[in-house]
Amino acid sequence: MKWGIGLVSLIAFCVEAQNLSIEVDDSWPAEIRQEVETILEETAEKIWEHLDPKPNYKIVVRYDSAGPMVLYREFSSLPDDTVEMLLNPDLSVSLYKPQLIFQFGHEFGHVIQEYNRLRSTESKNNWLHESLCELLAIWLLKEEGDGPIIDAIRARSIQLAEEIRDWEPFILATEELLRSNGYARKLNAMIAYKLYPAFKKNPKLFNAFRFLPKSDSELEKYFEEWADNAAKSLSDELVEEIKETLFQELQ
């Protein structure tokens, strides 16, 4: 099914000149549209400043119950150079802002990962792609201040992550399960919280998202492929730091 926006009025703003354009369409209630625009602008700026070189993104953000998601190009009615992002925070509550930031952050992670190339939903490594998007969402929430926990799943994930001392055998033992279910949200969040301190210290690590390989290789090989991809345009040391953090034994 294709999702079109029809003839609608768009509220547009640009971050970092021509590189990033985010348009909020009139599927959002008129009374909060300006507020949503401001929140998304401020959220985008927090991660955008750490991306180098700056990629070119044009994103149209819709309010749609089918979200949150970004639509693959063949399912979008928008031009090929435009990302169609669907978000659906609960607007019935006054404190919808954390949900909005979290959903946008997660989906923006897929944009940075070049989701049309990566085809995450078709990959056995979707669990890692999802965990990294979860990580960006958490990072953006924490940039807000106290970083509220979105729901009970994430709260439980923090508890479970803190109970694991030796992460490498845990990840490798769990990999088969993860490869069969890329949307194991509790595990995705555990991995994200494990990686968070490294990204808090060095947000430049988010640049490595752009070099994820389109591959079904198991994790050890996948990290090698990822480092090789990054080395062509970036530093493979970023990928190595992510790997070391993931497998690092807690003291």
C-alpha cells in the first residue's frame, strides 16, 4: 500500500542549511503543529551536529497510526530523494514530547543507516540495526536532561543489562534468537543501554551507522565487514570501539 500526503500544506524548517529538511504535514493536529515542528527541529540538531560529513536528507513527517516507521522507497508516494516518516505518539497525554523524541530518534537512526540500501527488515542482522536505532533514541532522550524511560520494557531492560557481567558470551549465546527475531525489544534495549556510555562519551560513533554492511553474516564476521566498509570513507576505529564496548565485561 502506498502512503500519500495529497495536497496538504507543509510546515517546513531547515537545519544546517540545505543538508537537512524536515517537513511536518497537516496530518498533525493544527493546535500542536508548531510545537511538534520545534521539538523535531531541536531533536534533529542534537544528532546532526555530530554527523560529518553532512549527508543530505529530506524528511516528511506524518502522524499515522501505522507508525512509527520509515517507508521503503517503493511504498512511498513521495519523490525518491524524500524520506516518508510515520510517527504516532499518544497525543491524548500532555507529556507526549518524550514519545515524540523517542520515535523520531529511532526512525532517524534508520535514515542514517541508509535503510533503503540496508533493507533491515529482510536481514538476519535486523536485531543489531534495531538495537542501534534504539540507542540513538535513548541518547536523544538523555540529551533532554534526565532521559525519561519510555515504558516498562525499557525499565526492565536496564535491570537485566546491569545483571550481565560478561557480555561477549551472552551476545554470542543469544545471537541465534536475535537473528530469528530482530524485534525482540527487551534485548534490543539491553544492547542499546550497554552501548550508550560509549556514545555519550563520543557521539562521533554515530557516523559508523552509515557503513553498516548489507549482509547476513554472523556477528563476528559482520563486525569485520562493517569495519572494512567504514575504513573506505571513515575510520574503522569507530566500529572497533563499538565492538569492544558491546563485548566489554562489566566490572
